[in-house]
Amino acid sequence: MSSKYSQEKKLAAVQAHIKGEGGIRQIARDYQVSRGALIQWVAYYKKNGCLPDTTPKTTPSPHPLQFKLEVLYWQQLHDASDLKTAVTFKLRGMEIVSKWRKHYLQGGKFRLIRDRDGKVKLVEKKKLVVRPKSPVPVKKADNLPQES
């Protein structure tokens, strides 16, 4: 994942906002960055004291299923926004939380499993097919009582 903005530019914009040099809108305009990105960077910086690492990774390292489920459970338990959840769990961006929730709601935990290439597997639950049993012919036994 390549970053649209350099780490230096991000840090300068965040520090300008924290120092009170202007509001989000003004700082975003001055540094030519998007307001949404600046909001995420500021929140992440305030919580963790640094910016998220956005250097490209050589190997994909998808988060394990259990971690994704814990993140979604925590978000629901605390009624937290995607941004607050991403900052709390030190994720690169809030979009990933939104994506995980969307996949979970579409297909349950099986939709959150990734393959070795890092792509989401479209795993669907196997549907149990209930086949109707063929009618078994019942023979009248000689020793059964007759209806009157």
C-alpha cells in the first residue's frame, strides 16, 4: 500500500493542528491534504503518540480471524465509530474496520477469512439439503386390529 502523502507532510500537518495553528479545514487546505485523512492522523497521533506506518509491506500479513472478530465485538460493545476503533487497535485506517463489518454482516465470520494472496475468500456456508424421504410402503400385517 503506497501512501498518497509523505510521513513528513502528515506529521507536519498533525503538529500544526495540535499547536493550534488552525482548524482542520484550514490546516488541510494549507498542507494540501484531505480533511478526512487529517482527522484520522490527528486522532491516531493523540492516542498513540505517532502516525501509523504506511510503508509498503513485502509480504501480506492479513489479520487473523480472531483479531477481526475481537475488533468488531469491541466496536459494538462500546458503540464506537470506525475511527475510534481503528485508533484503539492501531489499524492503518478506519476503512478497514468498515470493510470488516460489511463483510461480517454479508456472510458472517466465514466472509472475513483471507487467502494467501491477502484477498477475501468468498466462503459461503454449506447449505444442508434436506432431501425428502421416499415414502415407504406400509404392508398391512395380519395381526393388526382392523378399524371398525
